[in-house]
Amino acid sequence: MCGIAGWVGAGGGNREILDAMLKILEHRGPDDTGRYLDGEAALGMTRLSIIDLVTGQQPMRSEDGTVTLVFNGEIYNFRDLRGELQARGRRFATRSDTEVLLRAWEAYGPACVDRLRGMFAFAVWDARRRRLFLARDRVGKKPLYYWHRDGLLVFASEPKALLRHPAVGRTLDLAALEHYAAFGYTPAARSIFDGIAKLPPGHTATLAGGVLSVARYWTLPAGATAARPAPREELLGRVRAEVRDAVRARLEADVPLGVFLSGGVDSSVIVACMRELNVGRLATFSVGFGADLSHDERPYARAVAQRFETEHHEEVLEPKAADLAAAVVRYVDEPFADSSAIPTLVVAEATARHLKVALSGIGGDETFGGYPRYLGVRLSEAWARAPRVLRAGPEALARWLPDSAGSRNLGDWARRFADGAGRPMPERYIGWTRFFDAQALDTLATPALARHFGSDVEAPHRAAWAGRRDGDAVDGAWRIDLATYLPDDLLTMADRMSMARSLELRAPFCDHRLIEFSLTIPAAAKLEGFRLKALLKAAFADVLPPTVVNRRKQGFMIPLSRWLRTTLRDLVDDTLAPERVRARGLWRPEVVARLVSEHLAGARTHGDRIWTLVVLELWMREYLDGRGAWRLT
């Protein structure tokens, strides 16, 4: 695991600039640092040693010295690939997956990415051909940012490293800001900084003669017409075998392994598989939220830890929340409004005190149908077919329910369901996942900002929806999440929060082979009996504690709405004070004030919306206010 940085192009810089870029990436790899400079090109890395601790140093060069590689990530099938390359006459001097990747590049060129199973972002400089090649893994587990202008390309694992290069400026990308306001994260191919782009998941890029070309090499397989379904017992066995194989692939390491154990099904399944695979010492780590038992999963995590005899560790979060919010902003580099980043950072810190590598259940919900909104899609499709006269009364009632009615803000969800009933899919589903919809943004944005809004922030969602199986709306919904929410939110969060503590995090449910297999399973089988993750639960029901299998879905999140009224109240008052909002020139102060007052009074639940605005203000202070308070002009 590494942080990588460098550039290609005349006048790109010197060793001092490369050193500055690498220095700020030390948290991604404190064990080693390496550099290569040849005048036109510079490549560097900071390394967290996981595999081949002694001879896996980078940058790594070909035997003739013409090809240089820097690589962030892990290639899980490197042993098999090494055997394949040895059969072709390639020789190896180390036991590292880095050398396997270099030899694969020499043998297959850009097509080497098709043979890789793992998480990766890497750069290859071919000095003979004067070409730079960049690649990012299929699902987007490892990040790669770049800036390209006038023949110069600068790249790095994080934006903060790019900002250390004198050619790269700090200008706000207002199209990315619109996407952030809509979904709480920036889009796949852009960053919040104008001119700094992301290489999207499943893409490569080649710089030759100063010209950059970006190409896709993998996408979610389109759903085919359903064949005759396999017998249920056969399907359950296949699910268990495929999940176990994804876990097995991620056990390759020369250091001990642990697990982020939330007490939910996904992380519990990973622990069960590791025991089935005869992992010896196994440590598990959980986080709780003080007296708020509605969001505390520690009792379930303890049951799993006892069942599988792990070394279990717990952390309690609440007293640290305000300080951690600012830390998240510094580590992500971009505004990022998923409040789950806070507990993720806490559990990463707890784990890193003991280990360098941990496994996580991220991706299980998207792969096997774990979000309540997937059941909402089924209900919504049936509801939309009902006569309008029958829908009118219940929909009107839903709009009058207080947000706090029932558990889990039932009123808020009922209103969202009712408001979307008249819209077609996938707009209805996308609307459920937005923090601010287009109408709300029109109301929120100042005229100066509104002039820059209007980009199609939902285009990637509709493109993913188009590949759905047999026109199935539920299949389309989790394709949307696999293509957008998983890489751009969850995996971004997992990478930044774990690497902030020099911890490598592996996600078996994000294995591209497992995802491809899961998309061959009909939605009715995954949600059998109108039950979330029914197939995955049934596949592991004989080994998991019944309390874990039968519990309702609970996300890995803080009690944000309550904390904004209590623990984080001072932060809200500071960041969203009317005079401060007015000075920025982005949002209408009266609209922000209404959101805050309604939330504090309990009249409406605006937790995610308020947090989106709070985080943006914290980010602007950290990244834009260096020469005085930034404002939109």
C-alpha cells in the first residue's frame, strides 16, 4: 500500500517539489519512500509494507531501466499471475506483487489490467517511448487524481499532494459543487478543485506527445434475459463459495489481519469465512455511541466475536465528534458529507494501534440487496400502478406526518415516498438518494451561484440504470449504487479514513468477480420473502448467531440528527451563522436559517442537508481561506 505522486512534461519540477508532494502523503505509507527523476518525468511513492517487506521497494524498474512503476494497492492474484509470467520466460528477483505488476506490464502492455484482481492505482513511465500510463481498479477502491495542461501532467493519490506542485491552483469547480450539494460527494471524474480530475474506476489513461487519452476497460455487466434459475440450495452454496473465495483472496499478507466488525451481516460473514479458512489470530474492532443505544451495534458485534473467538476491541465515539468532523475534512481533501466517515475514522484509529491490515464489509449492501430503499422500490412500483384516486388520500397524509413519527424518521421517509410517486423510475429512486433535489437547490443557491448550476448530475445514475436485468427496477437500483454511491462515497471514505491512520482496508464484497456473479442473481432471489439480504443471510445462517441474522438493517452511522441539536450544536451555530453564509455568497442565508431552525425545533429532519453545508464551510476554511476569507464573486 502506497501513496504515489509524480509528473511527466517539460519543466515539471525538481526533487524538492517531488519531496513536498511525497511528504504530505506519508500517512499512506510511513515505512519507506522512493523517487525516480529523469528530467522529463518524476515518479515517487511512500510505502506501507504489507507484502514482501524487504525487497518490495518502489519505484521499481525494468531490467533494462527503461520502464519505471509506482503502484498503490494490492494484487490479490499475484501468485497465479507470477506463475503465468514465469511460464512465458519472465524472471523474478522479489516476492512482491509490485514486481508481478511490472512484469505483467512488460508482457501485456495496457491489457495487463484485464488480468488483475485487486485494488490498485498505478503509473508506468516508458522512457523509451516517452509515454506515461495510468490505471485504476475496476470498482474504485484506490484513488488517482491528476492535473493536465500544456503538455504537463501531474498525478497523485490525493489532491493535497497535487496542490504542492506550483502549477496546480486552488480554484473551486462549481459543477462539482453542484454534484456535492445534490449527493454529498463529488462526481467520479471531477474533483472540487477546478482542473484536478479523477481517473474514474475501471479506466486507464495514456499520455503521449503531451496528449492525454482516457479509456474504460471495465464496466458493470449488463443484465441478460433471465435463464431458468438455479435450485435454491445450489444457489446458496454458490453464494457461500463465492464470498469465501473473495475473503480468501484478501488474506494474502506478511502481517497480521483484523476485521471492522459492526455487528451487521456483512462484517459477520467475513469473520465467519476467515474462521472457515483457518485464520489463526483474529482481532475484531467495533465502535459505539455512548448512551445512544439506537445507533449502537456493539452488543451484536460482541455476539459475533464470542461465537468466533476473536480478540475483540471497542471504542466509544460521542465525546470526540466535533473534533473528528474537522479531521475528516482534512483527510478527504474534498467536501464529503457522509457522516459515517466519523465512526470509520475512529475504528480505523483503534485498529491501527494493533494492526496494519483489516477487512471490511463495505459493498455487501450493494452486492446482495441490503438497503431498505430497495424494498421501497418494490413498493413504489406497485403503488405507482394503483389508481390515482386511491393514492391521493394516503399521499396527502404522508406529507403531513412529522418527520420524527415512529422510528427512524418515518415521517421523512413517508413524505419522500409520497412526493416521488408521480415520477418515473429511475428519477424516483435517484431522488430518494439526494440531499438537495434540483428544486431545493434552486431555492438554496444565490443568483450568483445559480448561474453556474444546471449540469446533469444524474447522468451516471441513468446510465447504470440502463443495464438493468429484464427491466427489473430493483436490479437497476443497485446498479446505480454500484456505479456511483459505492465508489464515489463509500470507497472514498474507506480509503481516506483508513489511510489517515496508515491502515490498509480490504473489502471482499467489492471483489469485481463477486459483483459480476451477484448481478446474475434475480432480485427476487436476493430479497426473497421481502427480506433484505435474504440470500446472503440464508447462505450463512448455520454459522452466524441468530440475533445477527434476524436483526433489522442498521447502517454504520452516527446519530447525526440528534447530535446536530446537542453535541454538534456549537459547530452548526459557528459554520452556518447568517453573516458567515452571506459573506460566502453561495447560499441564501434565510433558506439556511430556516433549515437549521426547523431541525433544531424538531419540526423537520434536515440532518443530512445541514451536515452538507457545515462540511462545505469547514472545507473552505481549510483549503480556500489561506489568503483571506473566500467568497463567490
